[in-house]
Amino acid sequence: MKKLTDNLLIYTPNILGLLAFYFSLIKTSSDVSPIHKIIGVSLMLFGFLFWVVSVKYLGGFHSRDIRPKVKLQTKGPYRIVRHPMFFSWIAIAIGAEIFFQSLEAISLLAAFCILLIIRSKREEKYLEKKFGAEWKKYKKKVGFILPKLRH
């Protein structure tokens, strides 16, 4: 049962993201302003580049599962947020929504974000168990999916 739950949390957000993008493409509002297009494309490009850098910083440890011998990564984009790849996917999804302005995709986008958060929380339980005090210190310093505002 745990394996089924894990697989659902891994693949469902991806499927919802693709469905939202599909609905955005077929139901694009014809009166999308140029500024919305620029903002949407900029967010999608930023999200993609942030994702590429995040994967690069993980090196050989990037996979759909958390690898048991993984070292806690706290450099690069991991200095900014604890889940930079999820942050990237959300930025891409929001950018696509701004660009395409599809009402049908908004509910899928919300479900996509909720499932990513659930998956992130599950990963964090594992990481806390694996890294203990090192994880707790890192968690206090760095934002979850959005950067922490510094005082």
C-alpha cells in the first residue's frame, strides 16, 4: 500500500500539471494581453532555468525517489528553498496559467500545487529522520517551497 501511495504522490502531480498545460493550450483566451504573455513566458523560463540548476546541484543524486545514501544538499538553489525543483514546477505552471489564461486549468493547477506540497512534506519526514540535527538547522534557515523573508 505504501508503494502505491508513493507512486501516486510521484506521478499524479505530473499528470495534473500536464493536464493543466493541455487545457491551457486548447482553451487559451483570445484576448491575452502582451504583458501577460511576457510575464508568463518569463516565469516559465525562470522556472525551467531554476530547475536545471537545481538538478545540476543534486548531481548523480537526482531521481524520482530519495536515495538512501544522499548527502544533504544546502548549496546553490538549496540555499534559497528546500525544494527548488518543486518551486520551479510551480513557477512554470503559474507562468503557463498567466500566459494562456485558461479557467479550466486553474483547478488542476491548485491540485498540482497541493500534491507537490504533500509530497514535499513526506520527503521532509524522511530527511529529518536521515539527517537529524543537520536537517533541523537547515529547515530553520531555509524556506519550504518559497524563500524565507530575511529580517
